[in-house]
Amino acid sequence: MSKPGTPKKGGRSGPSSPGKKASASRPGQGDAKAGRRRPLTGESGSKPLEERRSPSKSPGQGKSSIKSSRPGTKKPRQPSDKDTGGLVRLNKYIAAAGICSRREADELISAGLIMVNGKSVTTLGSKVNPDDEVKYNGERIRTERKVYLVLNKPKDYVTTTDDPKERKTVMLLIKDACKERVYPVGRLDRNTTGVLLFTNDGELAKKMTHPSSNKKKIYHVFLKKAISAGDLKKLAEGVTLEDGLVQPDAISYASSENKREVGLEIHSGKNRIVRRMFEALDYRVDKLDRVYFGGLTKKNLPRGKWRLLTEKEVNMLKMNAYE
């Protein structure tokens, strides 16, 4: 970058008269004669660097390009729940109860499905007092503390809160975990074992399961028979199922000595996706164990046991820090 008043190499320092050879101006001469300071090279018409950086106008200098704040023009701070006497936004109140996410709560409000103290509220941004009676589908919504826990799911348990066939559900395994009602996040087949998250945080649950979140899952696959290196390569390149092409992020033998065990990393959350991939090449899955889900593992957690997530784990999940 050349300094003000310094001619460009191989160029001219100022305008020249017809038929007259232009002479190079000395620092401070050419532009002074023109009654102005020369702009920075390549910034024709712009103000000198020191003026553009100046936060305020001073005598003898051009007008600063940085606007100084004027009294009364500062953008007002948005009031918090404390500023409004403990009132909270209705969508936040609904999400805090574990019903759904805030965005989905706005949809419920707009549809007239939320009652506050006996009256339908359809205005987005409405606020309520924690003691107000808020109802959805005729049932009162109650806010409760957020609970997050992970289970190492065993076989023969279905991932649902209630089963019409009266099979064992994963809820039996965590019945003594907390007084709050939590729900399984995502699903694992009845015979699939491994990492399963439970929470009453509707926003986090959606973040962990929505396709746009693209959460990584790692499985330990046990096959009925050994799989050849050629078929393993076919799976790595992707297989076409009835609902489209599916390609794992990574796949390899879990053990160099046992060709029946495979480690598979995938982001797809389609139903029975791992089993269907192997079935497409005539391999049956004997056992399937999920060892990783969106940042959570079953390390040091025996089969059928659960544990509460640490504060750090919860914060990392909320920040979407894990793939």
C-alpha cells in the first residue's frame, strides 16, 4: 500500500496538460495544489486511512466514516423474564413442560389449541405467569425440571412408553430414575441393544432426531455368517434399497480374526436401516449393538442400566457440539 502523496510505480502522480510531460510530484505538493489530499492507492475517491479510522470528527479532518452514537439512539434491550415480573413467553412455557419445541408450540398457539385460564390464546409472543392454568388438549401443562439420562438397552424391550401387545418396554428399566416423566429419544428395534437417550426436553429431543441434525451413529454388527471383503466393499460404496441409495460413512471388520463382526458408522436414521443394508446382500444380522449416538456412549454402563447425564454432557448436546 502506498502512502498518501507517493506516486505509483510506473504511473503518474496527477493530471497533465495536453502536450506537456507530467512531472512526478513530491510528497505533499501535487495534491496540495489541487486543494485536496490524495486518496489511498486503488481507493479513488475514498478518505485517507487515518480519517476513515477516526472515531470522531476533529478540526481540519474530513467527516468520520464511523457514526458516533447519539443520546437516545441506543437500541433498547429486550426485557427478560425477570424484567417482566416473572412472566414467560407462552411458547417457552410449553416447551419447558416437554410438550414440544418452541417453534412447534407457536404452531399449537396459532391453531388455537392452547388455553390459558380458560381462554384460547392465539397471539404469538403472549406471556403467562408460572401460576397460570395452561392447557393443551384439555390437559393442564405443568413445567418441571429437565431430566436427561442414557440407558444401555438390552434385548427384548420395545422402545415405546406403552405397548398394546403388552411386551416389555424400556420404561420399565428406568421407572426409578426420576419422578418426572421422560421419553425415549429415537427408536431401537426390540432386538437391538445399546445407547438410548431419555429426556423430557422436547427441544433437545427434536434436535437429536430431526434428519437435518444429521447425528452420527456407530453400530457393532454380529452376522449369522462371515462377510466377504468384496461384499464389505459393496456396502462401503452404497447399496440401493426400496427407499433409495444408502451409503455408510465408514465400515470395516470389527475383528481381524472374526469376519462375522463388523463396525459401521452411519448418519441415516431410516427404519431398520442397518439390518436392511446387510439383508440386501443376503446377510442376516444376528445381534446389533449401538455403541454411539450423537455424542453419547455406553462406556462403563452395564446392559440394562442407566445413568444421568452430567451437566457438561447436557450443555454439549444443547450446543449441538457433537456430530
